[in-house]
Amino acid sequence: MRYVKRRAWAGLAAVVAWAGLLAGCSGSGEAPGIAVELPGKPRSPDEAIRVTPDDGARGVPAGGPLTVSVPEGRLERVTVTKVEDAQEERVPGTIAPDGLSWSPDPAAGKLALAAKYTVDAVAVDGHDRRQARHTSFTTYVPEERFIGYFKPENRSTVGTGMIVSFSFNRSIENRAEVERAITVTSVPPVEVVGHWFGDERLDFRPRQYWKPGTEVTVAMRLRDVQGAKGSYGIQSKTVRFTVGRSQVSTVDAEEKTMVVRREGRVLATLPVSAGAPGRTTYNGKMVAMEMFDVTRMNGRTVGFGGEYDIPDVPHAIRLTTSGTFLHGNYWASPDTFGSVNTSHGCVGLRDDKGGGSDTPAGWFFDRTLVGDVVEVVNSEDKTVAPDNGLGGWNLSWADWVAGSAVT
């Protein structure tokens, strides 16, 4: 018994001595103890992987933000998927070098409106324990959407005077933002600038007529662009068109002729009948907007009385929104053309009822493209307004550029 007790007392003395040694090393009168860090209780998934916006959030604005982060450890994998119009698309993003956060690539842009997003993230905490989290949220659904009706048509071949024109179904207040969301590029490249006519129309053109053979691309990235308070764009598409040969026709209202030039060379000189006194034809550059084999022309629809209502006007080429056409005329005497101006502002070419293929009107119609230029000179009328049809070529380049919201 005595031997055992001595052993116990000796052990106790050793412990006391060790404690005293520790106290001496600490520089204070108290022993600091020994801190041993053991794996603690795992964090819950929403604590271990933090996602913004919150899971189940609704009405999230386009500005986000969208972030995934961990307080410790590292992110192994983050997958963000956008579901929009029943189509899934992966959102590109990058995990930071320290592994603590993920953010979308700047090129991804803002969040899409009226879309659902899902976030799947896997992370490893400071004790090599793997956690996974799945969240979802939906973005704001605008009550109003705007769209732009545009010319020319996709994959069309047009004349060298074609102007890319957008007419919006709602007034645009944020003109600069909308204009930046539409890009018009070409091969070979030329400078193309937009010009606003009021708050519902935006046209684009180069300094001079397009060169024949030019390939033009119009990229519309209007989806979710805020055009006005509460009104957001809906279009995200790309259209392309080709510029065909050059054809510019000059109507001399005094001489009552039209000279058709192809690639700068005279192709033909045709007798015409322009607007009569008091109903003269606009001067200036006009662009073929639409072409009809046959159409009805009623004076009441363009501000006249009941002077005329012709149900079968052949070979009709629209030059202005207000109703100026270059068209076939079968009801006037053949000797009218080249000698008397008799129309209500249009330019008439001799034609047969039903549209003749070998008449001046038929010949010209068959050789015309939407986008060809028709210029009227020597008429006793004003120059056509630049927003009446595709009349933007009547503005100087300086005046055209001044109408842009971004230059």
C-alpha cells in the first residue's frame, strides 16, 4: 500500500510540475490550457452554400445580383440554368481563384425577365465534408412588352438605297438604351448610324448608298431592354439581307421623263406623267418600299375627295407612306406620257389593263427591287419629308447623325 501511494503522489507531482512549467512559459499566473480543434457539427446546406437571390424568390429584377459563395472551404461546381420560353440555357460563370465565390461572366449580361433560374452548387467545407444545394428563383414578369416592326425582310435582296427601319408599338423613352441594343453591320464594313423620328421610329443608314454586293446583318438584342417605365423589349433575333445591283431612277417632272441608271449607266429613258398643278409630286429621294402586281387606289385614303377609286392599278411601287406611288396607268391616253402631268401626286407609266409585260410600267417593274432609289426633280412641290417612307437620304450626314441618341 505504501508503495502504491508513493507512486500516485509522484505522478501528481509530475503533473503539477508540468502545469507550472506551462504557467512559466505563458508569462502569466494562469495556465492557458491546450486548445484542440475537433470537427464540429456540419453547417446546414443553406449556411454552407449561400445563394443570392434567395431560394423561391419571385419578381427578381434584371439587375440581380446573382452570386454563390461559401464562408469557408471551396466551391467545387456551380451550374446555373435559365429556363425561358420553354428553352433551357446554361449561364456561363466563373469560380473565383480562392474558391469562395462564383459569379456570372460579364458577357452573360443581366438576368432575363419572365424566366426561371435554377442553381446547383457543390462545395467542400474546411473539414473536407461535401455539401450540395439546389435553389431556384423567377424574375420579374413585365406587364407591357414592346416590339419593333422592321424593314427589310430577312434574307431579302434589296436595292442600294435600302434603309433599315424600325417602328415600335409603344413609345420609347430610353432611346439610347434601345438604339444600343440594335446593331447594323456590313461586309464590307461601313459606318451605320441610327436616327430617331419621334419616339416610335428608329432608322439606320450609312453615309452613302450601300455598295452592290454588301452583306448586312441586323442584330436585335431588345429582349428585356427597358424602353420606358414598365415596358420591356421582347425581341432577340438576327436578320440578314444582301444589297443587289445599283439602280437609281431620276424623274424630271418638268421634262416628264424618267432616266433609269444601272450601275451609273443609262439603261432607259421612259416618258411619265407626274402630279398635275395643285397636286404636284414631291421632290427628293424616295425609296421603293413595297411592290404590288395590282392594287386598289382610293383618293379618300390619302386625303382627297372622291376624285378616283381604281380597283386594279397595275405594277404599283410604293415610294412614300403618305401614298406616293410609281405605277402603271392604263386609263390615260398613251400620248399623255411625256407630254402632260395629270396625276394626283404619283408618277405614272403607260401600261395595259391587267398589267402588260412589254409596257414601260411592266418593263420597269420587272427590273426594280425594294430599296431602289427614285429621285424626283424640277417639281413645283417641297422635298419629301425624311420620315415619309424611307426618305432619310434627303438629310445631310451631319443632320442624320444628330438624330442619334448615342453619338
